[in-house]
Amino acid sequence: MQWNLKDSIARRVVDYYIGNPPTYEQIVHTQAVASYTRLIAVGEECDSHRTDLLEIAAWLHDIGCPEARRQYGDSRPLHQQETGRCMVSEWLKEEAALTEEEKVWLADVVGSHHQLPAARRLHFEPLFEADLIVNLIEGYYAMDKAADYLETMVTTPAGRSLYKSLFNL
């Protein structure tokens, strides 16, 4: 079976998480973020290449968590972003299907995926919004703040529509 780049990266991420617990929670989180990222990107009428890049970034976005836990004892955003940026740069170094600019962009996205100003500057709002949605669902953020987050952090029309539907706002 011939896999495309997006599928190959998704499989590599899943395999990496299997070897670096906590496994299932991280895989489910990442898969949900990738799915919501794609929904938002399609809803925003991103072209197929851009949508695929956003989905690849979503698969990679938390890849630094296990290494951050090893190095720092936790996977707080600053630590996971720092380790994740380095890992993505290394993982994609030899990837011929991506341009150098795309490799740098993916590393920059992973290295700043919790930062709204970076999401706007680097144009990865669908991923930022998808991660926010999944983090809310998983209880990382207080659900009673969902309406505030909608007003302050969800900027795309497709993301706002999905967010409102999911959280009955």
C-alpha cells in the first residue's frame, strides 16, 4: 500500500506515542485535533495543499510532550513547544515531499501552537482553534469559560460555527 505524506506522518506520530506513554490519551487527542483542523480548514475553503499542511501540523503539534516530560518533568506549553520544534525539524530534515519553507513553517507552528498571535502571524488558525476545542472537551480548560474563549480566541467563521455547535453557544 502506498501512503501519502500526511498518512505517513500520522502513522509515525502514532508509532512514536505508542513507544512514549501516556499513549492512548495522546493519540486520541492528536487524532481529534487533526480531524477538527481539517474540518475548519475545509470550511475556510483552504486549498487542498494548505489543508493537508495544516493537518500535518495538527498531527505533529504535541509531538514534544513525551520528551518535555523526560527533560523537564512536565509537558507545559513552553516545554512541549520547545522540544516539539526541535523534533519536527529533525523528523522532517530528509522529507523530500516538503519544501524547505514548509519544513520551517511546520516546525514554527509546532513551536508556537498555543500562541494566538503566532497562529495569526503564521496562518494556522484552524489548528489553534481545533486544539482549543479538544482541550476544552478534555477538561484542560474550564468549560465555564467557553463563551469567553469563543469571543477572544476563535476567529475563523468555520471555527466559530463548529465551536458554537459543539458547546451550544
